[in-house]
Amino acid sequence: MLKGGKAKWSVFGIYILAGAVCLALSVPLFSHSIMLDESYSIVFARGSLAGIVRATAADVHPPLYYFLLWFVRVLFGESIVKYRIVTALASYLNLLWLGATLIRRKWGNGVAVFYILWFGLTYCTFEKSMIIRMYPLGCLLVTAVVIYLFSLYENWQKKDYILSILFTIAAMYTHYFAVMAVFAAWLVLFAAVCLKKRQRVWQVLGGGALIALGYLPWMGVVLSQTRKVTEGYWIPSFNWSNWFKAPALLMESSLAGCGYALYVLVFAILLMACLRRNRDAIIAGLVFAGTMLIGALLSVCVAPIWEERYLYVAWGVLALAMALTLGSRSSAFSPYAQGAAALLLVLVGVFSFDTMYHGGLNTDTAREWTEFLEAHVEAGDLVIADDDREHILVYQAYLPDNPVVLLRNITEMSDSDAAQLFADAAQRPVWYAVNYVMQAEGVSVMEDVCARYGLSMQSEGRFTIQAKDIEIFRLQSIQDR
């Protein structure tokens, strides 16, 4: 046991480690490149709070994350970078508050170190921490629920009871896989209480009743969304093989086989936890496995909802299971084995960092794209996009003050409607953006349309944004050239 100055320095070192991982995760923080899912977040946050509720009710996600984006927009203005910071803060808190503080205080320095390394350096955390989506927030809240439920089972303090309930309700308003994860956690607590502390059964049931009451306002939406998903949804039919491989796919990076190698390591570590009867590690592993199982059963019995990226909301729980086995004071691993495991995770972090550093968020020309839009495309200018129908949201995210029309919609218009649309070219600038990766009509079609209405196309630049290769043209009257 470390005492005095050594103990303080070891704690300081853990915070330094967590801070260093936070900095590594932050490489894409200032990227202006967004993908389709992020455009949903940006567009939803532009509405009122009531509008966000309506939008998320029509979609398939709860509204809490979008509420946070809305508050940021109202207080500081809309910005892709500011929205990324909202997401990043959840990962920072996971590492600095949960890992370096709560986990360290409860289970010791070794567990805290391995939690920070496993959670922070696997590729899925690099990938998820900077995108404008709710997964890191859900992961933060789910992991906090599990930690406070551990403390509740041992001490039954009022603070742990209240925080467990509050974090559970909050997690349930971030993502439906978070609902599954916290349900699994409370179910494990209930089973443990029934076996060892039956006098606490009614407190657990009372906590469940309070959680149900807190989620009641959203239950009507859940039922309507369930009907919508059962009638047809974009997720393919459930496949047990893909389900079993989900953690490996979640950890996969450009290093071939990295995810699968780590998946084998997960099984080896969980087996060691069982052999050593490491209760806490086994329980954390059961919560993660329970989340996977509930998702699978719902996909089989109700409708396909399985996507491995959704499992990230429980990633901190699996990281906790790994850390409790590798870093606990009663660990079966020698200091040399622990050092080798820590080195392996650092190497995984190096490959994860390299993948992110050379990925689209850092290497595309989205910043030049946004600078071009700010300098040349004025509010009210008409923008015609040749892209996949759903991806119109990406252009709307970048151009909040501009009408955006899909080219395929123009080709389907009546001659009179199309003539009216292009007549506006004499009154305001018109732009044409073609995504060569997913174009639906093609530049030649646009040239024919322009010629019909006495317009010409002049290329103004070509930009890459995530998986998009966009060239933008200015449309002008042939007589003005």
C-alpha cells in the first residue's frame, strides 16, 4: 500500500494518463467534416425543445443528447466544433471522473489504470468520441449507473441510491441500447439482492418503480416507434454470426485482425475472472453480455434493431470488467504480465490514433469547403444537390439559411414548376453541388437542364467530406458570360 507522497504522486500520474488519453482522442476535434448521422443531430438541434421532441419521436432515438446540443446553440451559437466538444466532454468525463476518480477510489489505482487504457485506447472510443452523436454520453451514463449500483449493493447509502436512479433515467433518454444496458444492470442487482440481501428487495423494486415513472413521458413514443420499426426499417435481418462478432467489429481498426485479437483477449480475461471468482468483474461482464442478449432477443422477436455500433453505450462496462480482472489487488497476473497487458493496450492506442489521424476527419478538405460556403454562398441562395435523397440533410447542416433542392426532384418536376425554379436564377445566385460518389443523375443531366433554361455551369471548386467527393458549380445566364 502506497502512503504519503508516493500515494499522491501515483494518483497524480493516473490523472496525467487520463488527460493524455483525452488529448489523443481530441485530434479530430476541430474537423468540419460531418457524415449523414451527424447532420441529423445538427438539423434537429436547430428546432425548439418541442420541435426536438417531435423530430426524435418521428425518428428512432430519445431526445436528451439533442437537448444538450440545443442549449449549446442557444448559449454559444451553432458550430460543428462546439457540438463536437459536447460529445468529447462525455468521453473526457468517462476517463477523468469515472476512471481516474470513482473507479480509482473504489477499486484502486491498478483498476483505474487498466480502465483508462482499455476504454480510452481501443479504436471504438477514438471513432465515437468526436462524432456529433449520443453514444459517448450514453456510455458515460451507463457506466456511472453500474459503478453506483456496485456501491449501492455494498453500502446502501442514500446518495448511491438516488444517483443510480437519476443516472439510469438519464441514460434511458440517450439511446435504446442504453435502456437495455441499465435494465441488465438493475436485473443483476435484483438477482444479487434476492440471493444475499433479501431485506433490500423492496428498495430495488421501489427504485425500479421510480425509474419507470421517470420514463413514463416517453413510453408512448417508444410504442409508436416500435410499431414504425416493425413495419419496416433500414437495419437488415438479424444474424447470430454478426451478433457474436459484434465486440470484435466494434474494436476493429486498420490494423488487420486487431479487433478479433482483442476479442480473444476478452474471452481469456473473462475466463480468468471466473476461475479467480472475481465477483465484480463477472458482474460487469454479465451486464455487457446481457445488453447484447437483450438486443438480440428484441431483434429476433420484435424487429431487427442490431447494429454493433449501438453496443458502444455499454463499452465502459466491458472495460470495467477487463480492468477489474487485470488490475485488482488480488489479480492473478504478475506485475510482468500486467506490464505486458498495459504495453499491448498502449500499442492498440498507437494504431487507433494512427487510424484516426489518417482518417477522413483529418485528411479531407471540409474546412476549405466551409470557408468557401461562408465566402461565396449567401443566405437565400438556391443550392441544387445531386446526391442520395437522404443526404440532403448534410447540405442542410452546412447551409442553414439556404433552400436545398435535389436534382432528381427537378428532373421529376413538371416543366412549369422547373421553369419557375430556374427563373429565380435571374433574381438570386444558384449553385449546383454534385457528389461524384453517390450522384443520382449526373453532370450531363444538369447540363441539359441548364441549357433548356439558358444557363451555364462554372466549376468553383472540388472538396472531400467524409465519403463525399463534391464539386460545386455556379449557375449563370449564358448571356451574362
